[in-house]
Amino acid sequence: MEKIYTIKDIAELAGVSKGTVDRVLHKRGKVSQDALERVNEVLDKIDYQPNLMARSLKKTQIYSICVLLPDSKNDPYWQPCIDGINDAKKEFKSFNVKVEIFLFDATSTASFVETNKAVLAASPDAVLLVPLFHKEANEAIETYNSKGIISSIFNNQLKSSSIKSFVGQDLFQSGRIAARLLELLIQQGTIAIVHIDEDYENAIHMQEKEKGFRDYFDTLEKGKFEIKTFKVKHPQFKTTLKEYLETNPNIKGLFVTTSKAYQVAKIIAKNPERKIALVGYDLLENNLEYLNNKTIDFLIHQNPKRQAYLGTTSLIEHFIFEKEISAEKLLPIDIINTENAKDYFL
């Protein structure tokens, strides 16, 4: 049976006091460099693993984590995120941690700002948020940081030294993958990048996907492809996109940068004589319907449930088990077509 080492054992092996070992293990108090090196040498030799469960049970403080994300009533993409957060809450319900969800309107910067104010008023120990609006998200994160509140993000990338961690995909690379798929589908011609319902100038996730998409085609033979960008918002969406396609009959492919590819598919499906290749994101029910009837050729799965779950559990484990929070957790970029879509619902 493998020996279980106590603090007393470690102290004897290192030739120091039990108090010194305790200070090294719990990273508190002053320890001489010589004693620190001797204790760490012993810890490495015996492959010491702290009893995290016992340590967490000794804690009496209740940690508060607020998760801020768009309301799924307005966009079903976000419902799996809520499910992932609730899974994390259920998994750690016996520990001293409280996780609260705050929802905002994804179409309104004012809603995002007001919801962040509500989160700040709750005085959490950490915040996990979707930085949908670049400018406002940066301001909110700086405010949290000034209050000593840990800030982590998921789904959308954002560069800030105040951010503790990011969970999601490499959006630039996902744009390149979308480009490669459309290259395979049409070989040459005009492709339009379609941004739906968001302020592009304040939406880093859209910008990163477009950068990656254009970067891929910049490396190819000149003249084979022409890349255009089309931005559209409701309520004029249907009419505007239909007119855009009619006035650009040379368009052979479309890349939709959000989960709303089904809205585009619904329009192009009404003109089956004109085949337009279509690549979008996410396994929404409406997207899968058009994937199965081959109006949508490929979907890129962003796994929102997994993103939210990992973002939440990393903060929980940091507080109750004293685990380090990874600065970045990148999820695989899965390509979905009619042949493998069912595998994601087993």
C-alpha cells in the first residue's frame, strides 16, 4: 500500500519544523530560502498531493460567483450555456459556493451595462461573463478588478490584463476553417461574410472570425476568390438580404458569423435553382433542419454548454480547492455535416 505522508513525515525528511512545512504548503508566513528549497525537494520526491477535499471542508467562507450572459429568450444559442452553469452548480452544491446567473439583452449595450451594475451590487468574489460588447465589457472588467473581484470570460475573446482566464475557441482559427470549407465547396467565385444583428465595430468575436476568414484567402492564388462583407439587422433582415443576393448574382458562398445561419438558409432555400454554399455556426434546432435538407453545408460547433461549464467550474475549484485558474482553455473546433450531426446528441 502506498505510504500516505503527514506533515510530520515531511518535516523529518526535510530537517525542518512542522510549522515550516505548514507555511510552505499553505503559502503563508515567512520561510527561509534554504528551508523552502528543502521542503519542496521532499515534496517533489514523494509526489505530494494535498487532500483537497479535506481542505475544502475546513473552510467556512461562502464564495459568491456571478455569471453574466445573454438571455436565451432572445437567442436560443445561450440556453446550453445556462444548462452548463446549472450542471456545475449541481455538481458542487455540497460546497461553500454560490453561483448566480444574471441575464442581459444581447441586442442592447444599455442592458449589458445595467446588468453589470447589478452584479457589482451583489459584491461577488468572481465574475464569469460573456464580453459581447467590447468597449463596455472592458470598462466593466476594469471596475471589477479595482474592487478585487476576479474576472473570467467565455465564448468571446477579449484582450485585457485584468482578465483571469478565457474559455472558448480560437475565433480567428475558426474563421480560417470556415474559409477552407467554402474553398472546398465552390473552388472559386465571390463569397459574402454575413454579420447579423450586432454592432460589428463593438463585436470582437465577429471581427476575429472575419480576420481569420480573410487571412486564409489572402494566402491563396490571387483572383480566384472575391470576399465581401454584408452587415444586416432586423427588422429589415429578410428584405435586405434578399435584395443583396439579387443584386449580387455572382455570389456563390456565404459565411454567417453567428448562430443565425438558419435565417439566411430560409431565404436562399426559396430559390433552389440558385445553389449558394452556406457555412455557419452552432447546433440550434433550426440550423440542423437546414443542415439536414442540405441548404446549410457545414456548421461549426462552438460547444457553448462546455464553455460555460468549464468557466464556472474553474472558478469554483479555485475557491474551494485552491486550484490555479488556467489563463486560457481552448476547445476543439468541430465541423458538423449531415453525416455526423446525430453523434452530438447521443
